[in-house]
Amino acid sequence: MVIRTIRNKLLFLLCALLVLPTLGYAQSNTDGGPPLDSERIPRVEKPWSIAERAILEPRENNGSVLGVWSTCAQAPDLCNAWLEFTDYLLQDSSLPTRDRELLILRIGWLNGGAYEWAAHRGLALSVGITEAELENILEGPDASGWSDWDSTLLRAADELHSNALITDVTWNKLAVRYDKRQLMEAVFTVGQYNLVAMYLNSLGVQFEEGFQGFPL
């Protein structure tokens, strides 16, 4: 019970970071926004079923639930299976949060995952990624100003996106700082957020009110 309470509190704090400064959600497309102008599968709305409530209540923030969760709740069994994995990567991964967010934002950009980018933008800023670096993420690992480490992380995301394989050169650079678990988590993080972009784009999940898309 104590562990569940702590996890729910962590989920609430994460929701607050991801949703700020949003309230509700916007149906209209914006420049740099989702590739579809309207949803293909609607969000679950209140009153929730028992299965929907179990998924969404811990993720509710000021009466609002992000579409990434309220859309997947249309298929509760699938959603629960997926959330166990994504919650691990967001709460229990041993990757430094800044590293994780660089990987997420880069693969989000490469896949046109505008919702994914917008949802993580505030979290990235909260862990020290600057506005200038957000723009550099779009340019990639060869943009000026990156440390060798940050460039290596972005290159790993690029290689996974292009060939589903991190090259030996990049892998060996990662292995200087990462242990075996972290090396695996880096690959799984990019893979997970590749899936997330496919999910959000294909189901037409629309921006929350206040979301900012890709820098233009």
C-alpha cells in the first residue's frame, strides 16, 4: 500500500510537469503540431468505467488527463500493459533525466512526434535543457554547442532510427559512462518513444491547450 501511494504521488508530480501550463485540450491543429487535424480515436471521457478509472485517476491533474493516457484507455488491457513499461522508463529507469529527455526529444523530432515533443518540452526545460538546445536537437548531434556526451546520445537515437542499430563507435562511447543496465535502457527508451510517436500520430491525438510544437 505504501509503495502504491508513493508511485501514485510520483505519477501526479509527473502529470503536473507534463501538463503545465495546459488546461483541457485544443482540437485545432497548429504550426508544428500533430500531423492529423482531428482524432481518429476519441479520448475516454467521464464518467469513467471501473477499468478506465484505474488507469486515469492516478494521472488526473486539476481535473484533466492528458490525451496520451485518455486515448489509450479506450483499450484498457492494452493500455495497462503498455503503461507498465512506460511508467518504468519514466520513474524507475537509471538513466539521468537529462539524458533520457534528450533521447526522447530527438526520436520525437525524427518521427514527427509533435505531441511527444510538446509533452516533454516542459520536463526537458525543468532538468536544464535550454531553449537553444531544444532548437539544436532538431539539427542533431553535429549542431554546434553540444558536449561530446550529448552529441553521442543524439547520435545513438539517430542510428536507432535509421538502422535499428547503434554502431560500435557510438556504443563504445556510451559504455564509457553507462553500465549494462543503462545501455539497455537507452535502447529501450528510444524504442518506446518511437512507438509513442507512431501511436499518437496514427490515432490523431490532438494537442493539449497551451502545448508548443516543434520550433519553426
